[in-house]
Amino acid sequence: MKDKIKILVVEDLGLMRLIISNMLSRNAEIEVVGAASNGKEGFEKALQRKPDVIVSDMVMPEYDGLHLVKAVMESIPTPIILVSALEKDSPQIFEALQAGAFDFVDKPGSQESRNADNDTLIRIIKEASKVDLAKLQRKEVVINQVKHDFPKDLIHDIAIIGASTGGTSAIETIIGSFPKNLPIPIIIAQQTPQPFLESFAKRLNGLSPIPVKLAENKEIIVPGKVYVAPGWTDMVINRASNEGEPVMEFTSEKLNQSNVPSIDRLLESATHIYGEKVMGILLTGIGADGAQGLACVNERGGFTIAQNEASSLVFSKPKAAIDLGVVKKVADLADIPGLIVGSL
């Protein structure tokens, strides 16, 4: 019989600690082996119980989730999933990811939403329990300050990057490596809890040699900028009705999937406007969203890149596209910025 995944729950509020523990214990593949009320106690219990995965709150008295991540990753590297209700402008979540946290989810809300919350958390726990711990060791982002000589006639006019689990750190690496005179727009579809995408865009802007912002509805796409799609709705690329320039549009129409923003939908819409001038990049993440989108880019003659298994925190997203046979280049994360720049 397959061993259960051993979970340690760290949460300062007793009721929420009980809710999370009960949610997880209902799954036959999971065993909650302990609970703690702050980061200090959580670290001590992690040393004692040796869990496969730690599920921790971010904001706690005495020692918070960031402290726990740093202490655990230094002493007993263990995948940590953060469950947070932080304000949207808080940078702590991304500091914790940079320090080695596996992923983060919204704190469980109303009773009606808990089934969906639990499904998401369990899916992430199962991936976390299989991760190569060496991949959780983060590297500092080096910001490129040089210019690049680009040809007058570009082969590609836009690049779209899609990712989920592990994607924030991967995207930081890519965006920080771009030359400051990048002549095309970059659009990012990072599947992350919606409240945190604004702070992610601000964080990227501080790490990037080119401007980064959260996309706005009906906003004209400008070369040399990076746009982060919002997490509360899908986004597509269309033509402005009057001047005909490419714009980003939000849509409430749902695809038969739970991933928001939909990478498939964004990539497919880009091919209708840019045709073979689209470059699609699929990075680390859970699920298969993005594979069909890369298929559309490939069919129209665009350039498609997928992150390789060795550098992906979770390989299922890139693998889905590779298995479809629609990826022209499988590459290590460190090589992807150069591929993008060299393909212009």
C-alpha cells in the first residue's frame, strides 16, 4: 500500500487550524501528523515529525511564515505551501517563494468555497510531495543593464509567457535578463491567486530593466513593456475598434477549465491578431493549460518554447505541450531569455 503524504499544519488561529486539518484529513492519501500555532513551533515540530509537506499560514505572531520558510529550507528542506490572506500589495509572499516556498493559495473562505479550495490545495500538495528539493533553492535575480542590437525587421512582434506553480520565480529570472531596449511587448499569464498579481507586477517592475504593469481592460499594447494578466478574469488580445491597434480585453466568458487567466485563450487570441509573429513560452506549472494555445501558435507558424524538466519546479504544463508535438524548442530556464531575444 502506498504511504500517505504526511502533512504538518501551521496556523495561529485555532479554528482555521482545525478547518485546514479536517479538510486535508478527509483525503485518503493524506495524513496530518501535527499542527502548530506559529513559525517557531512549526519549525520545532518539523524537526520532530519530519513531514513530507508543510502547509503554513503566512501571518502569525512571534515567527511568521517567511521565518518558517527560511528556517526549514536552511535546516531540513521540505516543500512548504503557504495559505495566506495577506493584503494584495504585500511583498512577503514573493519573498517566501524566493526563499524556497513551493507555492501559495488563498486561505479557505466560506463553506461554499471550501470544496474548491480543498481540491486546489490537495492537487498542489500531491505535486509538492514529489518535487526535487534541490529545485526549491532559489537564486537571486540579476538585472540586465545592457542594450542589444536588434534587426530592423523583427521576426516576432509579441511574446506571451504562461506559467503556474513555480512560475513567479521563473518569470523573475526571465524578465530580469531582458535587455533594456527590448523592442516587443511581453504578456504574462501567471496563474496565481488573484489578489497577489498586482504586487507581483510591482515586484517585477523593480526587478526588470523594462517597465512592468498589471494589464488594464482595453489597454493598447505598447512595444517594450511587460503586461501581467489579472487573475480574476480571462484576457484576450483584440483590435481597438477605432484605430485598429492591438489591445488587451477582459472577458467573463468561461472556458471548461478552472485556470484563470487562461493561457490557452490568451495564446489563441494572439494568433488571430499577430499570426506567425507570435512567440509562445510555456513554463513550469500544474495541469495542461497552455498546450492547446501553443498548438495554435505552432499551427500559424509562430515560435514555441517549453521549459525543460530539469529546470521546471513542476513539469506537467510544459510536458503537455511537448507531448502534443507543438514545441519547437525545449530549453533550460537559464537559456530562455537568450532564445527570446535571439528569435527577434
